[in-house]
Amino acid sequence: MKRQIIALGGGGFSMEPDNLALDRYILSQSGKDEPRVCFIPTASGDNSDYIRRFYEAFHQLPCKPDHMSLFEPEFEDLRTFILGQDILYVGGGSTRNMLVLWREWNLDNILAEAYQNGVILAGLSAGANCWFEEGLTDPLNGPLYAIDGLGFLSGSVCPHFDGEEKRRPSFVKAVGEGSMKEGYGVDDSAALHFVDEQLNRAVCSRKDAAVYKINRQEDGTFEKVIPTAYLN
């Protein structure tokens, strides 16, 4: 049973409500006609408007949408609920707060079990950061910094690589200085698709959206463009 993670730099229903190409792509990887997809909006504090927009988008798509709230839980058993999904789609917000809550609820270990069982893990921004060893996150009124993720994928990631002006220089500098592991810069509207912890392909819903591999060399960092497949 293959393990899959789809990490979006940004985009999808929450940033491109009129362009659901990335969301359709995620659903298509399940191989099911109507996969069960669960939205996990912990990073936003389970924002009700965010949850509403998820349902508005995914009710247009061939799937069975649901969501999981830790602030107003409706599940009887968290592990049973999570393992019963085909796709887990993690929203954006505060990576730090999200991971604290996940660990308090033992959701980090449940997600690891789901991943090993073939449940597709996906998400954008904080929902991309969380799957890697490290992610670049931005606190309110403070400098960007590295945060430890769950480590299902090796290396680091920087979402919103082209969408927020401080992201790219901060990430490239951190990798160059050695304060962050080598990794990926992912533009808004682009995504990395990993299969069994190896990068399988990169896709995008906007033609100029790109993905970069950021490596560290003695004379600085090296940015390699990873070709992306445009999703019509």
C-alpha cells in the first residue's frame, strides 16, 4: 500500500475558490469514485468560515466531505474517525499552535498510523509544513523561523514561496546558513506530490507557479527549478 503526501505552497479552495484544480488532483489520487475527505482546520482555530468554505467547494466535487474539530469535537473516537478517511486535508494558519494541539490529542501518532495505512495526507501552508522535518513559519509581528514538523518527509519546506515577500529570502538564507535543512520552496498554486517519501511529481493550478529545490553549497545556496505539470 503506497504512502502519499501532497503539500501545497498555497492555493486550493481556500485561496482559489474559482479554481479547484489542486483539490481535484488530490481527490483523484485516491483511486476512488467518491473518496472520504476530511478537512482538519486546527491551525485556524477551527475557524467556522474556513470550514464553511471547505464544504462549499467540496460539495461541488465527487467526494464525501467531512471535517474534524478539536475545539468542538463531534467524533466518538478520534483514532477510529481519522483511520476511516481516504484523504486528510490540513488547512492553513498557525503551524505552532496546530502541532501543540495535535500532540495533546495524540493526533500526531494517529496521523502517522493513518499514513502507514495508505490514507492520503494533504494540506497547504501549515498543512504543508507539518509533514516535513522542518517548515518555515511566520508568527504575528515577528521574524520568520524554522519549526519542527512531524518528520514524515525528510528535509524542509517553505510554503507561499512567491506569495509573501519575506518567505523566499528568509528560507534561502536559513538553508545557506545551515539553520534549516535543505528543502523545497513551493509557490502559491503549486504542490509537491510524494509517494513513499520520494518526490513523485510537482503540479500547479497556475501556469507560472513554480517549485524549487534549495540546496546548500560552500559558496551559498543553489536553487533548482522542479518542472511542474499544469492542471487544466
